Amino acid sequence: MTEVLAVALITVLAVISPGADFAMVVRNSYLYGRTTGLLGAAGVAAGVLVHVTYTMLGVGLLIASSTALFTAIKLLGAAYLVYIGLRTFFARAELSVDLEGKRELSPLGAMRAGFLTNVLNPKTTLFVVSTFTQVVGPETALWQQAGYGLFMSVAHFGWFALVALFFSDGRLRAAMLRRQKALNRGIGSVLVGLGVTLGLAR
């Protein structure tokens, strides 16, 4: 149960912390409307599954080949959580999204934009790898690991679908942006605490 809660908490915090995926969904929802934003969110969720797949395969091989290397990656993952937490906490600039140069975007193009944004997003890469090395134990059943990966994907879709709904409506968009700084500080504090706790755990 502790493992499940830890995966859920880290996933939710990582999903809602602003990054390239957030900026992409915001921009496309604002410029092209709700449907395009939702398709972008679906692409983001599909991109997460790519990271989950290679991480599940890689972590298993790593444990089998070198316990020392696996431990080193765990410590790097904990350091990453602290780093991203501090960056999120001290972020002062308002969200910057390029809203110039509006062009037509097909449904396939919207999904592709979301997919590529997340597949090539270092934040998502490190979040998935950190979770599977920090929290998910070697004894965790394969079906349960797959379940965690599916949850990560669904959580991304749920959050970015919500973002698409907000940013395709002018009033909701303004309300969300007003709370950005407080959200960043809350997320940052929890991520730093998690990173320190996981780094010190044996």
C-alpha cells in the first residue's frame, strides 16, 4: 500500500508541474480550441507509455547485472527529485507560451505534437525512471508495474485534458494562471521532501 501511495503522489506532482508538455497543450488549446487540446493530451499520455516500456525492461536488466549501478541510479533519481522540486519552488516567471503564428493543425498533427513533446521531454524521462528505481521494488510483480505505468499515462491524460478545457475558455484560463505561483511552491516543497526521504532510505 505504501508503494502504491508513493507512486500515485509522485505521479500527480510530476504531472501537474509545468513543463514543455504543459506549454504545448496550453498553446494548442488557446489557438485551436478544445478538441485540438484534448487530442494533444491524448498524445502526451501515449508518450508516457514509451518511457514506461523501456524503463521496465531496462530496470530489470540493470538489477540482474549490477546492484551497485542500480543503487547509483537510485541516488541520482533522488537528487533529480530534489533538483526539480527546487526549480519548481523558486520559479518566478509567469508561464510563457508562444501564441504567434497560428496555423491549421489536423487531428493527427495535434496528437503527434503531444506524443513527440512527451517522448522527447527530459522531465518525463527522469520522472518515470526515478519512480521505477526509487519506489517500485525489484519484487514488484510485472503486472503491477504495468498497472503503475498505465496509471501514469491516464493521469497525464486527465490533467492535460483539464488544462485543455481551462485554456480553451478565457475566464477559466485567467483563473488558472492566477494560482500558478502558489501551485509551484506547493509542488516544489513536496518533491524536495520526497527526494530527501528516498535518498536517505536504505
